[in-house]
Amino acid sequence: MLEHTQLNQVTWELMSRTGQAFFSSLVEHLATVLGLRAAFIVESMDQHGETVMPLASWGVQRFRDERVYKTAGTPCERLAHGAAGIYPRNLLDYFPEDDWLQTTAMQAYVAIPLLNDKGHILGHMGVLDDQAIEDPDEIINLLESYAHRVKVEISRKKLDEEQITTQGKLRDSELLFSTLFNNTSCGLLFADPETTRFINCNRRICETLGYSKEELVGLSIADIHSKEDITRIKTTFAKLKRNDRCSDQGFLIRRKDGHLFDASVTNFWIKYQGKDCLVSAVLDVTGNKTNERALRLEKEKLASYLDNAAVITVVLDEWGTVLLVNRKGCEVLGRPMEEIVGKNWFEHFLPDRIRDDVRRVQRDIIAGLIEPVEQYENPVVNADGEERLIKWHNSIFRNDQGEVIASLSSGEDITDERNAELALESARQRLQFVIKNVPAIIFICEAREPWSINYLTDNAREQLGYEPDEILGRSGFWSDMTHPDDLNDLIELISELFSEGHMQAEMRIRMQDGSYRWYQNNVKLIRDGEGNAYEIVGYLMDIHRTKGAELALQEHTERLAYAQKLTHVGNWERDLLQGTEQWSDEVYRILGYAPLSLIPSESRMMEFVHPDDREKFESRMSEGLAAREQFDFEFRVRRANNETRHVRVLNEVVRNRDGKAVTLLGTLQDVTERYQAESELRRAYEEVRQLADHLQSVRENERVAVAREIHDEMAQSLTAQKIDLVRLKARLPEDDTFLTGLAEDILTSINQTIDSVQRILMNLRPALLDDLGLLAAIEWQVEQFQTRTDMACRLVLPEEEPELTQKERTALFRIMQEALSNILRHSGATAMCLELRTGTSWLLMKINDNGKGVSELEVSNSRSFGLIGMRERAHVFGGKVIIQGEEGKGTTVSTRIPLRKHQNRKHEDA
């Protein structure tokens, strides 16, 4: 924040300053106190503020170099509309084409316009910095606090300039009048129209009449005119009352010695000393009539000579009026003679910037203050506003009294010559600049063997390591310094040079340290006027890095092409703005064509897409271009031999700053073998699953068969043995305790064996499952599980038996058995719940426990054969088994299978 003490100090230091000192001190203090890089004050050159001139600046080199500049396209543009310019940060983003801002790296700009009472812009005042300005409002307030004082100083400056200009014009006007009045070749008499007495006169009329000024002032018109002319003079006075001017008239006028002479008199009115005054311009024309014809003949001769001259000829009187101009002058000025003769040369035919200076020189020559310059150059302006530079030769005409009465100037139009000289000099400077700054080595060598170098730029020392003297005039430079592997190419290219006139080659040249670097050698053969080879001009451009990158890129491209060929992956690029495409060689091969054998395009790619996949292709491409950065999909293509191949495309969309997609990059991979392998794998997997299902069915059938055999053979045999043993026991002597005890032990063993056989039979194939259904089997199995484990078990079963096939009932029962077995062996649970629910088209069996929870690694373990078996049993019927565990909270096994129509189930059971 700006301290009040600092503001007071700045204000105190500026109090005694005015004008330029105030402006300079203010910008310095603003920049210093605010800690900013630059401050400035500019004055508007027009009331709209579109053109400004710097008044003072601190730390801004631009305002020192440019006297006047336009505000359009700069941060000051807003100020030209009367608004404050506030860009506290990222200034370059708003004006990226302002070279000065780019050079100085200015980042912030704050300025205010300076308006007068009429709303016209007097100028601007502001600050700049190469860092962001955090509080621009504080700066605005500070600038506005000094704005009134700055406007006062600018207004005072303009007023002083206007006063100086007005005083200068007044002095010039007075000097001009005095000069004209006293030095004109005409005699001037000022007369009072009421008394007809003379009240003023110039030197010329005094000399003509032979009076002194004191003698002439006080006389009247009757003292110098004959009585016969008095009436005509009065008539002239009457005409002057109406027209303010009277054309030339001839009168006889009497000198002081009494002699009369012919005079041409022109009369007109002026304001003199606050009242109307009659002015008579008197010119002695004695002898004019006698010499008029001779003069006309001389003029005709002079005009004929001048019109045939190849230079401009102009005759001016002492006032700068054109008295004569020749045909060449009319051609240069682009005007006919009648539009030139009689016009003021300075006002009509000179540029504004030199008009006053040339007029002043002309006036000083006439006044005898300086000698005329025999030769000088200055431009003239033709009818089209074009300036033509003329080299003048000057001479002057004097009268008998030695006074300058006219000037003769003959000039040569040297515009084209000077432009050619300037162009030549500019070209020479540009050439010197190019030679000095271009990174290439420029050389000139002889156009014959051994091609010795005669000229070499100094940068050869830096690039090649040789001093110029080691190369200039050296015989065999090219053969000695060129890499041996490049000599044959160089010889061929020299032959091409003499046949084509120019050549370009890439070659390796040996450095001073013995190493070789790649250079691009561009040369042109110069021939003389007769067509003979004169010399060879060329340059060597160091392309070592570029060549290395090119070779690396070529190697990379070859490796990429080889890798694409091995992996059957091609890449392609589409310019979405131009509609052009590029394909790698492998893309052509995937489509069955030789590389570059056809022109790639979007429509051509569509021709290769399989007809059944074209709608999918267009849809995926449109969707990806509209909403995605990357997208991929697979489709089929039909190759040139009508073979169908499966391909996968991976695309990446490149967008501009406006988010518009401009480029599409993609890869095309032939996945036919993979697709076929996946199809074969799926077929094999289905076969394995079918085999597993068959094995499960065989296993269940074997279990049924084994259970039946055990029941029919072993169970019946044990039952018969039990019956026989009971009968035998009944016949044993009651007092034979040994035999009775033995019979009892055998009977107990037979009962245990029968229980074991029944348990084995239930495990092999529960009779309840076939006789009473799935619900009864589940209840029995859970009851047995609870009895063996003392675990709290809860059952949630539907009221009606679900309509399932025998295989489905068996599968669900086995899944339940495996789940209960896992709970017992692995979970450490104290409670479990089994829930069976049916819907209109599905059946869900959910078993959860409160154990430690199975992990994802255990679920996905390929050696968890029990879990795999559960999933495979459900998959046979189109169902799924989902196993989810949460650490410390238990495991949930959800089995979901679809329910089909009853008639289908009967068919499957059959």
C-alpha cells in the first residue's frame, strides 16, 4: 500500500515544477514510489486521442524512440474512447501482436484518459510493469489525484505553443508587408479618398517621380496627373466604390522635373490606420510599346528553346509567381501551362514541409541577405500528389539598379536516379547484413579446376576452425576436405552445375580438428556476357544436427515400419480441416495393397469396411469425434482379394484451443488370428464346460447307482444279519452271559454299520431330494449341519416347491453342500442363514455367515476347485454364483438361475 507520507512527499516535490520539468518529475516519482517498471504521460495530437506524442516517460524506451504513434492495437486503445485501461495481469494475452510488449515482457498496464471540459482527449497517463498488479484501483486513484494538475500543464503547454505560433505569424506578416511595401517593383501611393491627398508611399514611387517621401506625402492626385485625366480618375473612384478594385489603366503622370511618362495604374481599396484608403500601384511603361514586338519575338524564341530542352525551366518573379515554365516542367508537374503560370510556386508546387524554408531563402536572396545557391536539390509535387526530386541550377535577373526582379531555375528530374541509388544502397546494406548475420558460409570460387576459393565470409573461422588465409586460393580444397565417401557425388554434382547452372548437395567436410560435419552445399554458376563460365557463388549451411536428426528419424521410421509389419499394426492420420489422410505402409498391407499404391482418404477407407459393419463404423467414428479424446472398436474389412479380416482401430482426437477437433490419429491392427484364436478358445471352453457338465451328470448317476447297489446289497444283507442275530440271541441260554454279551455287541456293531450305510447313501444321493423335493432336502441338510456344528442356522424357504428339473435340484443342492462345507472348514462362523426366493423368471439361493470373510484373492484363486465347481454347476443352466466377502463380517454366496417353462423341464427330466 502507498503510504500517505510518500504521497505527500511526491506532491511537495512537484509543487514548484511546471511544464516539462513537472511531467518528467511526475513519471519518475510514480514509477519509483509504486515500485513499478515504467510510467508515462502522452499528449493527444487529435481530439479523439487516436494519435499521441510522448511528453515524458520513465523506464519506457518506446516513448523515447517514437515521436508520434497510433493507439490502435495497443493497450492505449481503450483510452481513445474515454475509458480507463486496466490490465492488471496477462497483458500479452490481450495484445499478442504488439512487438514492443513481447520484447519488454510487460504483464500489467493501468492508465487513465485526460479529458478537457468539452470531453476531448488531451492525453493519457499510466504505468506499466513486468509483474501482475495486485491493486489496480489504488493506482487509478493515485493517477486521478494528479490528473487535474497534468491537464492544467498540458493546456498551458498548448496555449504557450499557440501564442508562440500566433506571434510568429504576426511578425512574419509584418515583415512580409514591410518587405513587399518597400521592395516591390511597383510604385505605391496611399491616398485619402475624401481629400485625394497622399498619406503614404513606398521607395519605388519616390524614385519614379523624383520626390522624397516627405515631399510626396501631402500632395494630391492633381499634382501628378494632367487636367485631362482628372475626370477619368474621378470615374475610376466611383467604380472603386462598387467593385473595390479597378483593372489596369494607362495614364500620363508628371514627375517632379515636369516630364511626363506613360504609366500603368491599378487602384484598389484597403484598410489603413483604421479607415478606408485608396491605393494606386504605378508602373512606368515608357518604351514598352516600342519594344513590345521585339520582346514578343524574343519570348517566342526563348519558349521554342525551352520547350525543346530536356530539363525543367521555371522563371519566378520576386514574389514567387510563375512567369514562365517550359514543356518539360509541365510534364513533371503533370499540369498544363495555364494551370502553372500565374500561380505561386511555393504554395502550389512544393511539399508543405519545405515550403516555408524555401520561401524564406528566396526572400533573403531578393533582399540581398544571402547569395543565391547555384545548385541544390528539393522536391516538387505533381498533380497526383507524388513528390519528384529535382536537381536545380539557379540564376537571377537584376534590373538596371541591380535589384533582383526574377529567378531562372533549370532542373533535372533525378527521382528515378535517386530511388535507384537508394535501392542500390539498401540492397548493399541488406546484403552486408545477410552476409554478416546468416549462419551459412558464403564463398566465391573459380569456375575451373581446381575450383580455388577467392572469397570467404569470416564465419568460416568459427564453423570450420580454419583461418580464411588457410582456405583462400588453396588448390584442392574441395577434394582434400570432402569426405572420401562423398567425392563421387561431388564430381557428379559439379557436372550437373555446368549443365543446369546450379546445384545442391549434402556432403561431409573435414574440420580443423579432423572431425567431419554435414553441410548443405548450394552453388550457382555465373556466366559473363558471352555465356562463358565466370565464377561460382555458393554457401555452406551447417546441417549436422538436422542431418543427424534426419538419419535418426529415418532409422526410427524404418524400425517403426518393421515393428508394424511384425505386429500387423499400421498408423494413420486424418486432417479434419483439410480432409486429407496419411497411411503407413502397414495399413496398405492390412488392406491387401502395396504401399502408396492408392491415394488414402476417408471415402477410400469406407470402401474397405465390410458392408455389414459400415453403419457401426460411421456411428462409432461420429460419436468418438464429438465427445471423446480416445476411443476404439473392432470391425471387419474386405481386402483387395475379397478376403475378410478382423481389425481393431484405436483413435485419438486432437483438438485446438476452442475444443474443435482438428486431427484424428489412429492405429489399425489386424486381429484376425487373435479373433480366430478367441473363437477357438471359446469353442474349446464351451466344450470343456459341456464335458464338465457331462462328468457331473455321470458322477451323479454313478452316485445313484452306487447308492442303489449299497442299498440293495449291503443294506439288505445287514438287515438280514440283524434279523438272524436277534433270533439267535433269543435262543441263547439266559445264564450264558458271555454269549449273550457277545450277541449284544455284534448287534450294536450291525446297527452302527447300518447307520453308516444310511449316512453314506444320503451323502451319495439323498432320497429326500428325489422323493420329497429340494426344500425337504435343504431342511434335512441344514438340520444335519446344525447338529454336527452346534451353529445357529436360520432357514427362509418359499411355501411351494419351485418347479425345477432333477438336474437343477441336484445342482442347487450340491452348491449348498459345498457352501456349508466351506463355512465349516474356513469361516470360523457362529451363525449362518440360508434363503431361497423365487421370482417369475428366476430363483435365488443366498447363503451368508458371520465368519472372517473370504478375500478376493481366495475367490479368484485358480486352485479353489470347490468354488470353481459351484460356478460351473450354475453356468450349465445359464446362472451365476457370486461370492462376496467382507473382512470380519462374513461371506455371502448368491446363486441365481433362470426359471424356464414347465414343459421344458419335463422334457429335460425325460
